[in-house]
Amino acid sequence: MSIVVNHWRMDSSLNALIHCETGETRRLGEYHFILLETLAKNADTVLSRSFLMTEVWKNRIVGGNSLPTAIHALRVAIDDDGKQQEIIKTIPKKGYLFNKNYLTEIIDLNINVVEIPSHDEALVNPEDEATDDIISINKTNDKNIQNQSITGMIEEKNNKVVGSKQHTYRAALITLSVVVTTLFLLAMIFYFKVPSMTKTEETPQLVKESLENANRITVFHLYDAGENNKKSSPISQHILPGVQQVNQLLQTYDATMTMYYRVSLNKFSLDMVLSNQCNDQWQLALSFDDWLNKDNEMNGILIKEVEKMLNEIPKCK
């Protein structure tokens, strides 16, 4: 099934939009394509910013302007007016909505045409005088099979043969679709019922942590597969003073924060979602390379950036 948005057909194999009339191709980035697909599949439903960030970028840490920038790029790609917003609408303090009136779903049917040789003796009644005429004509000159001088009775017989062949082909298609559907269902049942050790090992773990004097901050540590999650918290060891001071700022601004972090030998990554009393959300991402022995620097940057964002957050009306 193909999704058509404002005369632009979405091609997942190319991550591109192809115009239904002119054939013009506009390529999209991977995440832009996923974002458009998510909006289209949830047409006429308001999708929150946090939902879209999770669906499109998963656990990747991205900047706070990534979603608005991607929305703007999609509007340009599908010929939507950024001011009128006829297709992708911004719903203040809630998220985004895709207008279903600009959406069309097309079922793709890939059916191969099978040529039916009219001289196939296995499908012809040897006792039929008209059929004998067909065989005679084919043996005399194969290149003149479609000659307009063939009688109406011969054409009628050909139509019966073709109809029988097409009926057989349709039956084969139906049987094939049933077999494919059955195999798909069996595969899904096997996938969900049989535990996969490989899948379990590759899935990152998200573990909630508790910090002292940080009642306005919810912290989650994202562990890579096979990483020991029982060792002491890197937050407590390295940036707890900064986190506690951020907690005081949040209390002053009557805001809360959800913090996700990931640590490796070379990088300390933070992804923070700030919420005000109206439940509006803003995202802040920080990443520190070669972070070991840089605790003071990381604490200072964390406090500075969070305070800057809190000052930019508009007050609730």
C-alpha cells in the first residue's frame, strides 16, 4: 500500500517523494521520512512533541530544535504553506496534526500479464470445426495470428480460452496470497512466543535512578547491551553538585525535568526534557567528549544551559 500526500507518493525504498503526475522525485532524510510516515498514519490525531521524538528518533539524543526543523522541511517537501499550514498543523501547547483531507492510500497490485498462445492444442477441442481453423492458421503463419480477417466465431473461441486461463491465474493468485498470509502469521506467533536470546542481549536497558536533593528531577540511565548496571551511578560520582543546583533552579521556576543519560569511556551524553506547570515541554541535549577528570567543567555547563533554557520558557497563561 502506497501513501500519497498532496499528490506526492511516498516511496520507502528510496526515502523519497515521487509526484504522481510529473514524476519529480524529492529525497528526504531517514528521520524526515519516518516523521512524515508517522504523521500520515495518525492523520487527524494530535501527536505530542514527546511522542514524535520517541517514535522518530527512538533513544537517540538530538537537539531541542530537531523536531520543528524537520516539520518545516516536510512542509516545504509536500508543498504545504508554513503560514496557512493546510496539511501539517501546529497545535499550540499540544503538538502537531496531519490533515487527513490531503492523504490518499493506494493499494499496489503487481500482476504479471500472461500471454495465452491461441495455438495451444491442449486447450482446443479437436472436434470443433472453428478450432481446427485456428490450428490451421497458426501452423501456416504464426506471425499472422492477430489478422483481422479471422472470423467472429474464431475470435469468440479465443475469448473463451483466454477467460479460462485468466480464471486459473486468479485462482492461483488467491491460493498464493493465502499461503503467504499463513506463513506470516506463523512467523509472528513464533517471534512473540519463542524467546530470542540475541534480541534480549542487543536491547539497551533503561534503569531509573534516585538522587539526593533532586526531587524535581527524574533520572534514567541507558545501559548498552552487556554493560554492568549494578555499578555506582556516574551522575552521583561526577555531576551530582550540578544536578542538585539545577533542582533548585527548577523549584524557583516551578518546573520539572526528566533526564536520560548514557556513558562510555569517551562520551557522557545527557538528554533532558523540561516541563513547566502547563505541561509544555522543551528538550535540551548535552554531550561531553573525553569527559573523565572534567567534573567541574561539566557541572558548570549543565547549570548554565539549563538556566538559559528556563529563562527562555514562556510563562503559562
